[in-house]
Amino acid sequence: MSNKVYDILKYIALIALPALITLYGVIGATLHIPYTQEVLTIATAVDTCLGTCLGISTLNYNKNKGE
């Protein structure tokens, strides 16, 4: 993946998604929106998966860079 794609995905995984997940959780709990907990669980799983994929990409890049 290109550096630009990596940087965008990293921003999404580390800043944007956690902020949006937190915002939705607070609003959902305050307003008693149905299925808030389920949405938070799924969104957190997606963010964790994205972060893991980016971490693997970084490891592979650094490994290839060192050769």
C-alpha cells in the first residue's frame, strides 16, 4: 500500500474512529438509543482489526526495509 493510503488509514484507526465511537457511545447512552452497546462492540472490533492490519503492514515494511 502506498504511504498516502497508509497515513490516511492510520489517522482513521488512531484518531477518527475512536473519537466517533466515544461520541456515539456517550450520545447513545444519554439518549437511550437502542442497540448502542452492540454498535460500540462492532465499531471497536472494526477499529481493532484495522489497527492490527496497519501494524502488520508496518512490521512487513520495516522488515523489507532492513534487508
